[in-house]
Amino acid sequence: MIDYKKAKNILIKSKINIKDEVINTSKSLNRINVQDIYCPVNYPAGTNAAFDGFAINSKDTSTINKKNPKEFKILKSISAGDNPKLNKVKKFQAVEVMTGALIPKYFDTIIPIEKIVFTNNKKSIVINEKIKTNQHIRHAGSDYKKNELVINKGTIIQPSHILAFKTLGIKSIKVKKKLNILFFSTGNEISNNIDIADWKVRNSNSHYIKSLSNNFLFNYIEGGILRDKDEQFFKKQIDKNLRSKIDIIVTSGAVSAGKHDFIPSVVKKFNLSNFFKGVAIRPGKPILFAKFKGSEKAFFGLPGNPISSSACFRFFVYPYILNILGVKEEKPFKAKLKNSFFKKKNFTRFIKARLTTTHNGNLEIKVLKGQESFRIKSFVESNIWGLFKHGQSNFKKSELIDCYSPIGSNINIFK
């Protein structure tokens, strides 16, 4: 049995290679870009109005005061989307502009509509004070300049990125292809029926892992249920899928040392470049990993208990996926422990926990009752995974604990 740190290092060294593809940015949510993305244009494209009002040249107001007001003739009204071109502009002239409208040349400041005084005929405005330059103006390129970096390669694309891509005219990007994960449940006890006998167990692990596919960046392929006597059938399934578009095979159950736990013995029959079986973690100690030699394929055997399977997918399979896709290593965020906790020193614990904030705005994590791997009530009540590290037994109240989101990476929030 190895520790969690060594297991993670093996996973890093066992990276499989997958191809890139070019996709429309509108369909890029939760995909991973493989190149730095730069802005193709200045944004805003042109200098425009931040307020409804009137644009003037501030220099024309240099001698104006309340005793010496001046009328500015209104040339035209310009809305967002209008061509701002004017044939000729003279001193003491103005244009009405709406928010977002491009500012014609010569004009360099805006007086908000609320401060405007019109002449009786409404054809001019009256100014009785000196106006500062660059008031209420958005300058071209003030947000993004042409060739400025938008996002680094290896970024998990979020809705905010898609908004930027479409605003800046970035139509398509190169991303890593989504991994194809083939999943098998195992055991004679597993049933897809709702109404079951007491000696049966409803199939839940497959549905849980399928539900993670969008956030966890993979395509889910259902393999079905492997029964206790399906050892040879399973070997044939691996043989078949080593020549298919499947990237990773994942099973839940039949991975320990019981009479019907055939997963390890079947996997060991193949030519493997990397392998581990058993990690000093709880839940999930029997976890198995293998990389098939001469093939860009990998295998994870997860324990069958629901929480063991969930924890192992989050802390083994998901980091493995991120590494393959070129995403930098996920770092935890910290929260203060609300209640003291004890564990065995030489084990890493993945704990179902509840994250809250104090009245001062500090993050707190509470270890929930019912940490056994079969208990789902505490999983429902939890909203965070707490990682209690190897090498420490006693965790005191107010100690800082590593926290991981159960539904996706911390990366885009805690960079």
C-alpha cells in the first residue's frame, strides 16, 4: 500500500496523450484551450460614450464661466451603432450622444444629459463653466488592446470567457478533445430496478459519475453491470476497448480481496507500464490504477461503496483528467476547522464536510457525523470535501484544513 502523495506522482507520470480539435467558442464551456488566446482587436473598438449626453471639445470651454456663458450648436444626434462621421466641425458645436455611441473626431468630453441646459429653440445647449476633458468617455482599447493576452493555455473555459470571446470576435479556439470514459458497475447485488429485494442494491454509482461528466470534462459511456462470473467477459471488454476510442476504463466494486473481486487479477493479465493497488486513504483504500503499455489508455478500479467511489473519482480520476488536458495542478483553499477531528496518522482522509462563513466572513469547515463509506445522508448534507493530510492524527479546532469543491475544480476561483 502506498501513500496518497506517491499515488498522485504515479498518476502524473502516467499521463496519456489525446488529440486537439478546433471548436466554435459558443460551444467551448468547460473545455480546455491548448494555446494562449490573444485579443484580435482593440476593445472598445472606438472611443465611445459612457453616458447619454452631449459631446463637446473641452478646449472650447477654457474661457467660459457663469458670467460668460456660451451657446453650443447641436449638430446631430448619434446613437449606439450609428456612423459618427461629421463633414466639418467648428468651435462651439456639440453632438448629442447615447450610451455606447462612437464619439466623432474633435470632441473629447461628455456632459451628462442631466446637466444640460437648452436654449429656447432646443437647437443649442448653454454651457456656463469650464468642462474637464475625458469626462464619461470610454477610450478605444481601454479594456483590451490588440494582441493583449485574454487567457492562458490550460484554462477551463467558463461563461465569462465565452462572453469575452464573442465580444472580441474570437470565433473558434483549439481545445483538447474530451476524454471518453467507459464505466462499469460490478456485482450480482447491483440492480437497475427501483423496487428491489433487501439483498439487492440499486445502481447509483454509474448515475453519479455520469452526472459529473459536464463539470469534470469527459464523455460518459455506459458499460453496464459486470456480474460475479463475468471475469472472462470483462477481459474481452478490455481487449476490445484498447482498440477503440475509449481513453479511460473505470469500474466500481470488485476491487478488494474478496472471493468475487476479480478486477485486479484481470487487469494484471495485460501489459502495464504503471500500476498501483491500495492507497493509504479513507474512504477508498482498495483503489487500483493501471496504464496499458503501448497504448494511450488507462484504467481505474474504484471501490463499490458509494462514498468510496465518489471520493476516489474526485481525488484520483479527476486530477488525472486535468493533467491530461493540460490544466495546472489544482490547489485547495483553506478553511478553519469548526470541530476537532482525529484520524489514523498514516492515512489521508477525504471527509464529508459543511462549509459555512462566520459573522466576520471567515470560512469554516465542519466535519459531519456519519463518515462511513456507505452513508449517503452526510454526503447530501455536505457541500465540500475536506482533505485531512497524511502524517497527522489530531486536528484541533480553528486549524486550517484543505478544501475541495465536490462539483469541479477550484482552479478558476483560486488561481
